[in-house]
Amino acid sequence: MTTLRNLLLICLVLLQLVCRAQDPDLDGKLIEETMSEAVIAEEGTETLLLDNTRSKIGRDFYEAFFRYYAELPKAASPALMPADSTVKVTPNLELDINAFIVTIEELPAFGVGTSIISISLNDQLIWQNYIQARQDVLEAYALNAAETINQYVVNYQEVQRSLESDDQKGSGMF
């Protein structure tokens, strides 16, 4: 009787393992409506926008943010750009100053028709606010967030370029 019980237990365990096997047609595919991404490459910068919103409010905010962010100029002022464009470009193993990952996340908030939207740039929280379902308020916040993120990117690039100047580089000798 105990061997029959052990045999049934083994069969149940094997059946559960077989049922948990993944469908080969779905390998490598994202679950629909979980996360979407877009790449904006313009004027020397490359930005990956990740949409991790959960509701219509968040999706509308992401679309408005994407529209405004794509329209804004992404490069620093031309005065800071190097005058000689014939310099050989060597690959840098560190994080490129022109590559950014912008993540838009949504958290549920108290109240009907509100959400907390957070925008991170390279895993650093830059902008966060409560968003209402009203379209005019949502558009205003999206414009503000796009301008804030864009200004942060431009300032970051200016600081990195100033640190790479010959005056700031050291020879390593004291």
C-alpha cells in the first residue's frame, strides 16, 4: 500500500512539472501590455524610454511625455562641442555620456483618477508627481517632466565635457 502511495505521489509531482512546462511558441516574447520601450536617437544622444505604466492615466502620460521629449533639442550648446571633427573616435568601455535610459513608472495613489508617476534617468529618480485624469493637467505635467529630464541630460553632458578638457585631465604625476 505504501509503494502504491509513493508511486502516485511521484506521478503527481511529474504531472505538475509537465504542466508547468512553457509553450515553445512564447519563448523570448514579452507579455503583452507589461512594458514597452522606444529609442530616441537624435543629435548625438541615444535615449531608451521604458514604459512601466499600469493604467490609462499612465499610458496617456507616457505618450504625451514621449511626444514632448522627442521634440526637445538633445545636444548641449555648439560652443562646447569640439571644433575639430576629424578626431578619431575610440570606443570607451565606461558608460557613454550620450546614452541614457529613461524609465517611466506608475504607482497607484489614494483617490479616484490619480496616480504617482516617477521618471528615472539611469536608475536615478529625477521627477515624481501625482497625476490626475484630466487631459490638460496631464499634458502640462508631461511637458514639465520632459523639460526637466532634457535639462538634466544637457547639464550632465556639459559637466562631463568640461571634466574631459585638457585643463581638468591630470597626467597622473604629482
